[in-house]
Amino acid sequence: MGIAHRIRVEDVTVLSNDWYVLKKTTFSFQRSDGSWQRQSRETYDRGNGATILLYDPDRRTVILTRQFRYPTFVNGHDDLLIEAPAGLLDRADPETRIRAETEEETGFRLHDVRTIFDAFMSPGSVTERLHFFVAAYRPDDRISAGGGNAAEGEDIAVLELGIDEALAMIASGGIRDGKTIMLLHYAALNLFPVARAGDNPDPVGDQDLQKHNQEHP
């Protein structure tokens, strides 16, 4: 059931159109008792996006990235942020965009990509709808070092972690990115069988992964 008939937009003011678009909108909303209430909200429109978790079901590993995020830094996160590959759609369809973004960030060329859901990540102020994907990978699917687009300020490191280690990092605060937490919990429930007694996964990570383990014992 739609709600468009319950909304009367009265005024829209563009507050900023620099990096993305920030608008202030005044509108009337019809409450559940039938009365109309005048409200004002600011919305930040940065377009829609896509994110993905690469996973190896046999070695029980996942691919994540680590990079600098200024908004998290100014809110008390004095570290680089560990997260799943992601990017804005920029007028491309979600699957096409996430394939390109994954290769740019991680160096992995994907084969079978599966959509799992989409979600509004910060509906109180940000208009973005994020499309979530998963894709199985093998080490030989990596065709380059990745690292992102330096011209856009990206300096991205690639991490290969065991799924159990990644889940433990959520509890310890090592992983704080919302989309990544959602993907890892989805993977734990749907992509990885329960580890059997005696299993000893031996993920093969790059030098950055080894450095990460030394820095975060």
C-alpha cells in the first residue's frame, strides 16, 4: 500500500550541491489519526550503491578491504576502516557496478555473482539504497593488486580473513562497518557450514593480512 497520498511537499531548498546533494524539504504528513502535521527534514542524496562479500567456502575465508574514512575518524574511530568492497552505481546496474568496483578495489575478477537483498542504511537522513551481493572466489581469480583509484583519494589494502576471525572482530570492535557486519552474519548463516572438529583452515593472505594480524593480535 502506497503512502504518496499522505505526503504534501511544500518547499524544497538545495543546501549544498558539492560532493553530493543536500536538500531541506518542508512537507505535511497525514498521521495515522487523519490529521496533517507540518514537518521539515534534510536529506542527503549520494545516489544508490552496491556492496559484496567474496567468500571461499572450502577454505572458509572472506575478502575485505581496509581504507581511510574521514567521517568515521572524526567520530572517534582512530583507525582505518575494515569493510566489504562497495561503490556507488553511477547510473550503472548494480551487478555491473559491483563487478567493476570489486576488481578495482581488490583485483579479483568475479564469475558468479548473486544478489541477496537491498537495504536503506541510514533512512533518517540519507536516501541511498544499497544492493547486497555475494560471490565465491578462488585465489587464482585475482588478476591484479587492486588498491582502488588513487586519483579519487583511495588507498585500499586487501585482507583475506577466516570467517570465524572476521566474526570475532565484530565482537571485539575490529570491524565496525554496518554493511560488512550484515554481510558477514549472512555468510555465517547461509554460506559456511559449521566447522568440524579437527578442521584447520589455512587461509593464504597477502603481506597486508600478515601485518594486520601483527597489529591486531
